[in-house]
Amino acid sequence: MSQKFEALKEKLSNADLSEAKEVLVQAKEAYDDGKIDETEKKELMDSAKSLIAKKGIGGLF
């Protein structure tokens, strides 16, 4: 696994809603730049989307 992937995964583990959205953008950019592969991108995107859904809905109640 790449260092960029590990850094983004770590950032996501402690992320709030806005940081999770930023990780989505950074994951796409890292993939486009060749710093992470397709599998790493998918894992980050899925994790960030899950976190956004959980924190977004949780923030409503």
C-alpha cells in the first residue's frame, strides 16, 4: 500500500464531516496522479462516503 493511501486512511479515521469530504477529493486527485491504485481509491471512497452518511444523518438528530 502506498504512503499516500496510508496518510489518507489515517486522516479519514479521525475525520469530521468536512474532512471526510476533503478525503474524497484528495483520493480522486491521488488516483489521477498515480499515487494510489484503483483498489485503494475504492476503499477510501467507500469509507469516506460511509462516514459522511453516518455523520451527516447523525448530525440531524
